[in-house]
Amino acid sequence: MDRVGKKTLEIMSQAVWYNTWLFGQIKKYVKGDILEVGAGIGNFTPFLKTCGKVIAIDYDPVYKNTNFGDIEKGKYFFKHPPAGGFDTIVCMNVLEHIKDDKRALTNMSNLLKNKGKLILLVPAHQWAYGLMDKNLGHIRRYNKNQLSNILKANSYSLIAIRYLNWLGLIGWFVNGRIFRKKIIPTGQLGIFDKLARPFLLLEETFEPSFGLSVLVIGEKK
């Protein structure tokens, strides 16, 4: 069971402004029948429910408020997706945990309608991989070129791809690589949620060249 992951999600639930801002980056792409892959404790599920009908899945039974679904193995609690498939699949900070990420992306494509949208958020930059990543079970971090190539090879066309949250990346690198923290410091997250606001709002007008995360919007061909 992913106890460290659950604790981290509980800590992240306190970053109310950041979570709201992050949802604002994807909201216009979310609609209809929505599948949330790797929903965890449900930090983003209430946001998604404002846009359509949500089915939230996770493979780990530690997350008791979600239905079972293993996107890598292609095994789910439902036998069939909604007629024609889902309109939107949202996968936030999940793909980096999956050994065969290409297979997972193919399985997501199989669950999407034609022209359905895939929304991915993953950790950025392998050079930032540190003890916090290892402790969370991250297999890898990504860059834009990697993700672009993987999506195009797995039946997606690319609508948008960008780095997000350059300030958060600095904090992650310092904590995970320099101070070798095993988990996100709760006190620091509260400070970040307040002080980062003007920096993140600036990202609405320009794209940073690096960031804590890569956000990808794909469309099933």
C-alpha cells in the first residue's frame, strides 16, 4: 500500500490555492464523461465534477473512496466504458509511477472516444530526481520532447504541452537533492501556497523554460 503517497496527497490537499490554480490550467479541456486515473484521496475529483460525470479509479486499495482500476494492466471495475468511450481522461501525477508508461497510454487511448482529450500532468526534468521522488515510487521524471514523442507514438495528436511551476521545481530540487528530504515539508507547502501566487499567475502570460511539472493535452486520433 502506498502509505507515503497517501501522506503526500494529504499534505498536498492543504495547498488549496495551488490546486485551484492547477485545475484552471486544464478546465477548458474537461467535459462530458470523465475518467480520473490514479485519483488517490480525491484532491482533484471535486473540481472535475464541476465539468461532467466523473469515474475515479486507482489501483491501490489504500484509497478507499475510489473504484479499482489498473491502467497499466488494463483491468478496471467496469467491463465497458460509456458508449463510445470517455470524453476526457485526466491523469495527474500518475504516469511517473508506472513501469510500462507506453502501455498505460495505449490503454487510456482505448478508453477514449475519437477526438477525446487526454490530460496528463507529470514531474519534469530527470536531473531533479531526488530522494523525495524515490520515496514516492517515481520511476522517472519527463521532459517535453519525451512526452511529445510518446504520445505521438501512441495514437494521440498533441494539442498543448508546457512546463508549469518553475518556483516549485527549485524547492523540490533543494529538498530532495540537497537536503535529501523524504517527503514534502508541510510548513514549506503552506508558505509556497501563499508566496507562489504572483509567480504562478505570471505563467499565464509566458511559458517558463523549466518547471516542477509538464502539462500535456492530447487528443485521440
